[in-house]
Amino acid sequence: MKKKVLILLVLFLGYCGVQGRQVNPGLHCGERTPDIRLKLNHPDGIYAKGDTVYVLGCCLDGGADSLKMEIRVNGHSRSFSSVCLEKEYCVIHSEVCDSARWVSVLVGNGETILDVGYVIEPKSFMPAYRAPTDLQRFWKKQIRRMRKCPMEVKIDTVKTPEQSENRFLCLHIELSMHQGRSVNAFVSIPANAAGGSLPIRVHTHGATDITSKSTQSSLKKACIQASYGAIGVDVNAHGIKDGAEEEYYRNLEEGELKDYPHQELKNRESWYFRLMYLRLVRLVDYLVTLPQWDGKTILVTGHSQGGGQALALGGIDSRITDIEADEPALCDLGGVRAHRIGGWPFSRRRQTVPASRIAKRILPYYDAALLAKYYHGNLVVHVGLADYVCPATSVYAAYNNSGASSKSIIPFRSRHHTDVVWYDREEFEHIKLQVQARL
């Protein structure tokens, strides 16, 4: 476990960099672009009841006297006010922690918006939906039905990327399904690997425009996973073809896959994500037949929708031994029922849908926070405390409800929803100390 966490630290910090911010119209108030900095008296952004929170701010390029500050609680705006910042840090917000909640403080002038988040009693957050009594039976039935249809396998050997030349055997695979589109993925296997010697590492995809190249499976990312001394896999989320003409993806974006997360909820078997989850089970069914697999370790990693897929797969497929979920989506879908924003895809749009009568009969079967209860392997989770797409409450609900035998969660107080992490040196050092404490 120590080695895995150390590898995760090296890989994750390699993504760190500067991140832009989407402007919130409520914070427009000027044209100058001040160099704002925010920090907390608890660098990790975690507080217990009875603690006092101090949010401190400064403007490194001199004073800024016409800034707006917004306070959000559990993702909902609670107050707007004006704030003046000096060159030295000063307290701009404080409170005594009296109840569990997620709070974010946003400061800006329209051109620059910076925010910092904190969570009070994070261990208290649990999924808002109750788990259906037949949750496990439902997925076992779905998997049995899928496996009744023989898996047809199409394998094409592909050229290894130049930077990985002669290091890996690279394949593109297509696996038939009983319904819907096939599984499409790239597999990269270290050259001359002995039989029974390699773990499996599967990278799952976040959500993006279907026309984006990143929606397709990536040979480069499969090779990155293989560089850890593993059977590396990168699988696209939708079962779409890889390397097709642009028109193919444009037609999907404008037609069959348009607004796919919000396509009509009809019954338990109708929601889009049923086949997305099942394609991952089908993929694992194939991967475990590879002679190089060590027969023990299957790690699944992903960001956002990919992280949600990883947690869901861990809950419905007991072969998964390790999960790295980075700001996972699809968690705590019923958050609105607990007076907080739920996880993506209901965090920004159609936030009240999960409270409807029909949604309450369907969404719990797909809620990764509920499915995570049935996962018993090793789990590492990253949570952004300034993430309004996969809110901290939804990520902690999944983490707390998880049945993982070994688990660790790493909070980032100023991280938004992106693969690129904004950090200052203090936060960078804090992250290192957190991870080192787990070694």
C-alpha cells in the first residue's frame, strides 16, 4: 500500500499547475485585475464542531478596495458583501463551527475570482438517498443477462507511440455487448512480460463533448498506465468507435448522445449509465483472460465521471482491488433532498430532478456513493473544496459510505473541477505532508 500511495503522489503532483476561473456574474464590480490570495487557519480546510474558521485574504500588488465576497453553504449562495484587501493578510470571514456543512468563500472583481473551501465535520456526510433493498440483486441480474450473450472479441495490433517504442505491445480491442454499443479500448502490455506477472490498471473517462478527441480511447494514456509495470488500459465511456471520421462524432453529439446524462428517466433499466457501468464489467471479463495478469490486482482510476465509474464498478464487481477516484461524479445524486447540491450530473443543471418521485425510484441504483458500500478493496480519493461540479459533500458521502478495507481522502482547499490543480506553495507542502503521513 505504501508503494501505491507514493506512486499516486508522484503522478498526481505532476498534474499541478495554474488554473483559470469561470467568472460568476454576481461578483462583477471592476476592471482592474488584482493579485488576490486566500488561505485558511486550517491548511487542509477540515474543521470539527467548536473550531473557529478564519479565512484570510490579501492583494499582493497593493490594496483592493472594491471587491465582492460571496459565501456559499452546501453549494448554495448565502450572502454577498464588499471586502477590502491590503498587501498583508487580514481576516475577511470567520465563524464558529456549530454544524456539519461545506462552505466556500469567493472573492473577486469580475476579472479575477479566487475561492477557498472548507468542510465542517466531513465524516458526518452520508448519501441522501437510501440504498434500495435489492440494489445488489439488481446489478447481479444485469450482469447475468449481459453474460448470457457471448462476447465477441476483435483485436487489432497498433503501432506503439514513438516515446514508448519497443517497450509495449499495443492493442485496440472491441468487445460486443448484449445491448447498445460495444466496448472500445486500448490495451498496452509491457514487452516480454512473463505470464502471471502483471496487475491491471484501467483508466476511465470523464465527461466532455463527444466531438472532443479526449472522448475517444487514448493509446498514450494506456501506455502511461502500462509504464507502472502493469497491463495498461484506457477505455472510452460511451462505447463509441475510436479514430472514426469527424462526422461520426458530430452526429452522436447532435443526436443519440445529446445531453446524455439528462435523457429521460423512465425506469430502472432505462437510464444511460446502466450500459456505461456494464461495459466496464465486460472489459474486466476480457482483461482477466490475458495470460500476463497476475490473477490478483485490478486497479481502476479516473477523474470526474471516470471516478464515479470506478466507484460504481468497485461496488458491482468484486474483482476490483484498488480504486483511485479523483473528484468523482455520480455520487450523492439525491443531495437536494438533504438541502445541498447533489453530485454531477445534477450539480449544475436540473438540480431538483432527483427529488421527483420517479427519480427516487431510479437514481439510487446508479448512485456511486451507495454502490461504494459494496467495495472492499483499497481506496484513494481526491476532493476539491472549491469544486461545484462534484461538490465536496457528494465526495465525502461516497467516501464515508465506502466499505473499503483501506481508504484515504486528500482534500484540496482551492481546487475547482479540473485535472489541473491550482495550488500555492503552502498548499503544495501540506499535500506532501498529508501523503507522507500515510506512508
